[in-house]
Amino acid sequence: MSEPAEASPGVGLPRVVILFRPDDERETKLARHLEQQLIQKGHSVFLDRKRETSIEWATKIADQIRTASVLIPFLSQEGVTNEMLVCQVETAHDTSQSQNGRPAIIPVRVDWSGDLPEPIGGILDPIKHLLWENEGDNDRVGDQVLDRIKSLSEKQPLRLTVSKGLRLVPRAVRKPRPIRIVPEEHKPSGPLPLEPVGGAVPLNSEFYINRPTDKEFRDAIIRYDSIILLKGARQIGKTSLLARGLQLARERGAKVALTDFQKFNSDNLADVQNFYLSLAESLADQLDLDALPSDVWDERRSANVNFERFIRREVLKNLNAPLVWGLDEVDRLFTCPYGSEVFGLFRSWHNERALDPSGPWAGLTLGIAYATEAHLFITDMNQSPFNVGTRLVLDDFSGAQIEDLNQRYDKPLQSDAEIERFRKLVAGHPFLVRRSLHEIATEKKTLDQFISNADRDDGIFGDHLRRMLVLLAKDSNLTEIMRGVLRGEGCPTPESFYRLRSSGVVVGSSQTDVALRCELYESFLKRHLL
């Protein structure tokens, strides 16, 4: 792997990492041009010119991002769904939460100005982007980057957040247009028009597969249960299902809000007071409330009391309809020092609703999506919302569901034997199943052709698989545990097992009953870790 370009950096000048796709000529030329402009001003710059695939490479990439002052991701129409780019941006975003906003992120649009998909949109939408359209913009974009870096050095904020009242809050969540979800029995027969694969599945997608948990989730929404817990590994479809539950609530006349904690920045999470103010501001904005938290917040009261009074008096009292509030990426709060305090408040609302079914809390439903085992972080489970309410687990696709999706793709897998071989390769991993069938159908490949290239470093899943290495590289102990699993040794502790399972790499019921999630993961990880 190429070493970072160093050129006698000026004292105190920010270190810069540029994220681009080496196989894209436009991005490569722009990256080199920016590199030269930055070096001329005394900055040190890192470019990953030729992405390798090894645990050493993954460790170095993660270290470069964590020690950078500035990260410049290139955003093109083709690149914004790239899993490695998403992973690297998420790494920078997570690091900045604990490092006083460093690295700061300066996004550069590459001849594209469309909407960013989730999850990268939630991180980058609040930031002012630069636009490059052709090589004539090279110098202008370079000068703009230097100006932004200078503003950083002068401690002027780069992040543009919405300010209301007392605190900075995350961007307002876009209010979705009403979209009818097509019932299974009304779906058309025959080939369907294909759609891009990646991120949450659109509400009106003909390729969304209903699982038993879907019905349980819809039933809980219809009943307006107090707390609905939706647990599942990464990329299993929690956000897509949560979105469908919220849409159903809208159609039934409920008020709906969605909080994605991945979008909260270091200011929002600084302490419990900032957190509650940010949460209240976001709710007020989404629900078009007249009263702002700053109007009713009393600094003589605790943060818990202020937030609860705001929800009870200004939200629930004035909506004249049930409120269904979706909370996504709740795992983000598990490691916050005040996380147990927040979860204890949610639990108290559930308890109060049970004691007074006609009280204000009867109008609130919390839909909580998460991946990590809550008991690893919440010591007093009597104060936890994760052992009450309606508890649902979202599992991988079954064989019948894979056959259903294969039918919707016009049967690229042509026999039961092919479906069985395919299932061994990717198991029922929802993202892998959809992405694979899409590739086989659009590229007119045979299953043999697809399988022969599936686990290659430069294959269709190259970025997806490299992302696993980057995630493992963040923790050398977890990397060694993964090596043990590959050798059939199991996990040494329940905690390590739960961490690997929630990341979607392994499956099983306990630390001794653990296996790689699919043959694709096993083949790739054995080649790079053993």
C-alpha cells in the first residue's frame, strides 16, 4: 500500500485524508490535484492509491482516519453507495465524537448533486458540500478546501447544524411523501423493473420480502403498544421494517417522528442536558410544534424532569392523536455515560402507562431498533426498557423467502439445486441475497460464474468484505477471537460472541455454538486472517 504523502508539514497544520475510488479516473485526477495543492501549503496528505486487502491494510486505513484532522470524501453518484466509503465516513464520524470534532469532514461532490442515501446522508447532510463538475473546477475546489481548512485552524465550525433555542440540534428529518405499500397479494406477476440495491429498501419496493416479524411489528403498531423492540444484526433490515411500521402509523392517523441516533454529533451527545435538548428540538421540528424546548426548559429542574415535562405537556397534550416515535441505531447510547438514565426514563413511561391506562403516556408508542445486547451495558435491568413491551427479533431470509425473491427477479436461479447452492454461499443474509440476485439477473451470469468470483477481493462484494476487515482492525483482540472462530475454537467470552453476532459476521446461540454466517464470509476471512 502506498504510504501517506509527506512534505515537511507546517507546524500545527491539519493532516488530511482524501477518500476516493482509485478505479475512477475523474476521482483519481482530482485527488492528485488536491494533494499537490495541499502539500504546497505544507499539509501532509494521505491517499490510498491502490486499495489492498489485508488486516494490515485495514488497520492502517483506520489509523490514518482516526489520526487525521480533516477527511475529504468524494461523493459521486456511483460512489455514495460504496460500502468502504460509508465505513470510512462512519469511522471518521464516530472518532470525531470523542476527539472534539476531529477529523472534521469536508465533502466534495463529483459531478453530482443528488440526495445522499442513508446512512451516509445522516452524517454528511448537515455539512456544507463543495461541488466539482469538471477539470476546470480543480483550482477553485482546491482553494475552497484550503479556505475551509483555514477556518478549522481558526476554530470556526465546519459543521452546519440547525440552531433553535438553547442548543444545536441534528438536521430535521425529511418528512416522507405518502407512499402506499403494496400488499403481498396484490403484487404483479412476471418480471419486475429492477432497482438499485443498498441501504434501506424503499417503501414502495416490489422487492421487499415480508417475514413473520413484519406482521408482528405491524400488529404491535396497530395496537399502539407502549414499547416495541426490534432487534437484529447489521444489514438485516431493521431500518426498512421500522420505516414500514411508521408509514402504517401515518396511514392510521397517528403522528410520527423518527430519531436516528447515528445522526447525532458530539455537541448533541456531550452530556445528558445537551442530549435531551437536542432530542426535544428534533421532535418539535418534526411535529411542527409551536412551543420550543427553550421556551419551557427550567434550569432549576433536572434534565430528566425538563424532558419528561416537555413530552407530556407540549407534545402528547397538543397532538390530539397517538404519537409513534421510531428510535433507530439506539446502540449509540449504550456507551454514553448517561445511557442508563435515558433508558430508565423510557422504562418509567411504560410503567406509568400500565398503572394509568387513560393517562398521557397511553398516547405514546416507542419503536426501538438496535443490534447489540442491552444487558452488556445496562447493569440494572429493572430500569431497562429492553425486557418489557413487545420484543421482536428480525432473522435472515428462510429458504422459501429466497425462492420468493428469486421469483421476483424472474428466476435467475433456475432449479432447487441452484437455490440450495446459493443459500450455502450467502445463507439468508438479506443484503447479500438481494445484491447477488440483482447481479446474476442484470449481468446474465450463471450461478457457477457468480460463485467463482463472489469472494474475490475485486469482486462484487469486495467493498462489503473489506469493510469487515476494517471493523475487525479497530480491535486487535476481536481480530484474534475471529481467528479462533475460524479455527473452530468458539468465542472465549459471551461479550465477544455478542459483539461478533450483532455485527452480522457470525451466527449462533452462545459463545460455544458459533459459526460464520455464510460460506462467503468464511472463505474470505480464512484467506486474510489465517
